[in-house]
Amino acid sequence: MLKAGALFIAIVVAVVIGFLSSSLILVAYHYRLQVVRALAYKRLEDNAASGIALLMADRETAYPEGTVADLFGEQNDSVALRRMDWGAFEVALAKAFSGDRHVTKAAQYGYPPTGPGGAALYLADAGSPLVVSGSTTLRGLCYLPEAGVRSGYIDNQPFAGRSLVDGALRKSTTTLPSLNTRVIGAIRTLLRTGGGVAEAVPADTGTVSRSFLEPTLVIRHRAPLYLTGRYRGNIIISSDTVVRIAGHAELNDVIVLAPDVRIEQGFTGTVQVFATDTLAVAEACRLNYPSVLGLVKEANRGRQAVLTLGKSAVLSGMAFTVQADGDAGQTLLRLEEHSRVEGQVYAAGYAELKGSVWGGVICRKLLLKTPVSVFENCLLNSSIDNGKRSAYYVGPVLLPSEKGGKVVKWLE
């Protein structure tokens, strides 16, 4: 016969087994729930990334705010898409959503340089040859005038290299590869309007930050503006007269607009700067990738518009000048001694290259000033080396490209 305590033990064992079974079922339920949530989140992330890829691949469609796409035609994967100009680049925004869950991604993108835009040098054919002297280096594919290239004796310096051009030669035309007229028009509009309706933000408030998932913050002043604070993200800063950027200021991903912009010695940051009259970068500045310096000259302005990259300054990105066709007041893009552009240079007027370019140069005419004279289409102790440009370099959307869009950086 069983003892009376056996029933109690059986009940306790049953309770323990029941508790353990319930715990296992509960753990399995929560684990399954987490897996379902993770898979749903992963699907939303993939859909947002697909939306970014779609925006970069489809160059023709405008995709204004509010555009919703059904990615696979199954009514299960909806993504809100938007494309916006951001200076010389474009920004793609994609919001994938399902029920009350959503994932949003923002990417700044451009296009790898190809064709003439990917060459070491494209010099428009004005009927005269390119003359090289001193320790000038030209490495990469070069588009040169029909008159070709020859060595010269300038400032008491003969050509010291082994070959005039280390690369293939092709003939250039009398015109330059065209820049994207829509993007240049958008930049002109920014310069004319100051970026749009300004918010009431003081000129210098310490730290100002704005996400690219929010509306653009516009800081506009009619008087001269001196920037000494920290600005990051989706911000446009403009003045109707002059903007000076202090060497200790911190600017990242922002756009600066003014007729006259001066960047003081020692500045380091990532910025797109556009001016109409003067754009001067002082010595020892470092403009990190993907920075852009753009001089967009207004038609029939009397004075010469000048873009200068100072001694020992480095620009990783693109420097360009634009002027109206037939404008007699030629723009000047000047690289001072020991300065360097890692990317692209486009000069619609004159280019004076005393520094070096790790990438490519497109210009209408080369200018060389020495203590005794001024020469056209001459290079003295200059270096243009297309082989030193990073294989992963992605340029702005200004020049035609045979390749698809690529992400420059993911934005917050």
C-alpha cells in the first residue's frame, strides 16, 4: 500500500512539471515573437535600402515628398520616397513602413567620374598647344588641343621630366563637357534666395544640429556673418554680403552661401561652399570628403570672380567655376603652391595650377603668372596625377557619368 505522503509528492511533482512546461512555452512564445519582430524590422530595412537604390538608379523621375512606391507590386512593401538637391550632390530619403512600424534611411550620393570627366586633363582647344616646364607631371588620359603638347623654358626652368604625358592622348574640342544645368540652376536659386525661408536662429549659438530626416534649417543674415560655432547636418547658412568661417569653427555636411566667402587659416570640416564673387580658402585648411567649392558667377558682373585654394590647403572633393556663355569677365580658379585637390577641378574660365591635383582637371584655359610675365596654356612645376585619386571616389552630380549612383555617405 502507498503511504499517504505519496499523493502530496505526486502533486508537487505535477506542479513543478507544469511550471517548467509553462515556462518553456512562454520562453518559446517570446523567442518566436522576437524573431518575428526582427524579421519584420529586417524586411523594413531591406525595403528602405531598396528605396535608396531605386532613387539612385532612376535619374528621370522627380520623386517629390509624398511619393509612395509599392516595391514588388504585391501591396506588402510600401516605401515613401523623396529626392532632394543638396548642393552639388543629391540626397535620397526612403521610409519603409508596415502598420505602426517604420524604418527611414537617408543617403548622400553622386556618380563616379567617367569619360572626359574621369580623365587627368581636359583642356579646351583654343588653337594653341599645352606647354609644360619644370617638374610638371601629367599622369593619366589627357584630352588636349589638336596642336598637342610640347616642352618649354619658363622662368629659367626647362622641362625636367622623362615624358611630357604619362598616359594616352585624345583630342579635345573647343567646348568643355557640360555641367548638369538643373543642378547649376538649383545652386543659382540657392544663392539668389539664400536657401529659402530662414528660421529665427542667432548667428552663433554654440552648437546647431539638424537631421536630414527633418526640414532643412535655414540661417540667413543680410549683414556680414562670422561663423565660430559648431554646425552639423541639414543646415544652410547664408549672408547677402560676406561669410567668414573661423579656423576653429566646426562645420559638417552644411551648405554655406554668400557673394563673398572666406575660410580662415587652419579650418577643418566637411562643407559645401558656393559664392558669386569671391571664394577664398586660407593656408593649411583641410576640407574633408565630400566637400565642394563652387564659384557661380553672375552674368555681366564687372570684376573678375576668383576661387582660391591657399598654400598647403587640401580639398577632398570638387572645386568648380561657372560663368555664362560669352561672358567677357573670365572666372579664375587658383591653386596656390603646395595646395592639393583630391578629386575633381572644373574651371569654366581660367585655371592657375601651382599646386597638385590627385584626380582630374577640366578647364577652358590654363593661366600661369610669373614675376616677369603671364602665360596661357602653360604648366610650371604642377602635378596632375589621375592615378592618385581613390578608386572609391564618387563625384557630385554635376558631370555626366556612365555609371549608376553610389552612396557617398549615410546621413542621420
